[in-house]
Amino acid sequence: MSVYSIKSKGWRYDFVLAGQRYTEAWFTTKRKAQAAEAAKRKEINEPPPQESLETQNPTDMEFLELANRRLDHVKARNSHQHYQDYRSMVRRWVQRWKGLYCNQITPEMIEEFVLDRAKVSHYTANKEIRSLRATFNFGKKKKLFTFNPVESIDFLPEDGKTRYVPPPEDIDKVMAEADQDTQDYLWTIRDTMARVNEINQLTWDDVNLKSEHVVLYTRKKKGSHLTPRSVPMTDRLYKVLSRRYSERDPNKPWVFWHTYWSSKTGKKCEGPYGRRKRLMDGLCKKAGVRCFQFHALRHSAASLMESRNIPIGSIQRILGHSSRMTTEIYLHQIAQADRHAIKVLEQSDSGDFLTHESHTDGKSSLTQSP
């Protein structure tokens, strides 16, 4: 649509012709914007002799408009949690650069913002860099402008840390503090090794009790397309879902849902859960264990599988990872091969492994100790 309105501002035309973008705002009526667009198209097709292409203004757009377009793009193609995280970042960007056009935002301004966010952590700052870079690349791809001020910004160094993985006894303590519905929710996350948003959107159409598997969907794959994967049920999960199925409300498609107050409609609504950020904090505090979140249940289950010598390919498929390297991040247990390697080193130190024997020619060879 080449003519559209922005609330409280007015109408504008916006079109691309032969790879060049043309836009003008703000007209008081749609008819005036359409007339101006028609005049502009005629001017392009029949330019006056004295005017050259060099005199035309370069393409550009307001940063606020770019952020809103990119926000709509993320909402349509990514998970709800990713959208919420991205929206929080957009609010910070708009506070800084509202009213500016994209070409007015310089690398120096981006650098200043990144260093300010680095006061929180380098991880936080790098996340802002990635998201800002993707936002400006989105505008470039749409031919809205040609310059990305984030391209020259380097990532900040991050100190590698091992994620905390709760031991099974701590998970059991947390489960003991939860009510039945929450226990079902947590065991479903643990026994499917799913992301929390995958369980939030799980419907009864995705549960096959006859063949004892569930279908999970994720947008983590390239292209942001919803990608399904089937995960077999444990005996425990089969009992949980069978009971919930027999007790379900046939009018509700979701496996897990709640009643909540909507700030948008001002009414009580029914629907699937959102992020549930505070749930685990409260349960861990009651259980008297170190705090962990839903994602730690995925790590815990993956580490347990790895310690039982489950092939990494199987773990990767259940987790829904496209990359083996991503799966390896989840495997916190020391691999059996690594333990064997250390045992070999220990044997070497005790004189039970290999020793060097000197030869008259000055060379050495490895021989087995007697």
C-alpha cells in the first residue's frame, strides 16, 4: 500500500520505483497524498530537462517507523518471548533516537549507547548490538536506506561462565513445593526437554497418547519458520498427560492455560501462559535451594542423558537444535572419554604408562613399562 496514515500525524505516500524509494509526508487528507504521489510518479517518468538524478534527496525514514516495522516483522515470525525481549530493547532505542531519521544515527551514537549498556554487562551490550544490527539490516534489505551505522561496532569481550544446572534432588524439592498443575507443567518441560514457550503453546492436537509422543514447534530454525519435532513420552509424562486429558475442558485447546486480567481489554480472559517469570523464584525460595529458571530443566535433562552415554545426535534432536555446537553447550557433565583421558594421565604419573628410553643415536622412542 503506497498511501497510508500515521495516527496524529497525517497521510504520506511511500513507493519504490526502479530500486529507488520515494516518500513525502504529512498530508491532511488521503486524496491530497494520492494526488502528490501521482504528481511524483509523473515527474519521475517525465523529468524536466534541467533536473538530474543527482539533485534527488537520498532515501531515508524516521527511526521510530523503522523500529515499528521491524517489531511487526519479529512478532509475526519469532516466538512470543523473543518478541517481548526485542520490544524492551526497542523502547530503550526510541527513548534515545525518537525524532531522528536513520541516516542521522551515527556509529558514534551507537557506540555511546553500547558502552552505556555495558555497565549492566558485556553480554547485555552484545545482545543490543546484534539486535540493532539486525534492525538496520532489515531496513537496508527493504531498500529504505543504504547505511547501517552498527556495521563498524565491535562486540565486547565476554567472560565465559558455566550455567548452573540444578541437581535432581533440588528439582525434587521444588516439585514438592508446587501445586498439582504446576508440577504437571514443570515435569512436562523436564521430560520433553522443551523450551518454555513450546510448552505454553502446546495443544491437545499436538499430544498423541496412542503412540505416546508430543509434537513441539519452534522458530529457532533459519528463516523463523515454525519447525515441528516429535518427542517420545516418558512413563511419567504419559501418566501426567493422560490424567490431564481425562480432566480437560473440551472447549480449551491448550494443555496448560489460565484465567488472567487483560490490561488491553479490561476484562478477564482465558488463554495459554506467557513467560511466568516469577514462578520459579518463589518455588526455589520456598524449597530453600539455589534459584534456577525453566531453561535449567532442559540443561539438567540433557546433562543427565549425556552422563548415561546417550549419543549427542539423539540429544540434539530432542532439544530441537540445528547445530551440534549448540547442543554441546547444554552438556555440563564431564564426558566419560574425558575421565578416561585423565585416568591415562594419572597412570603416566605413577609410572604405569609409557616411558622414554634413550638410544645411543640421541633419539627417543616410546615403550611400554614392564
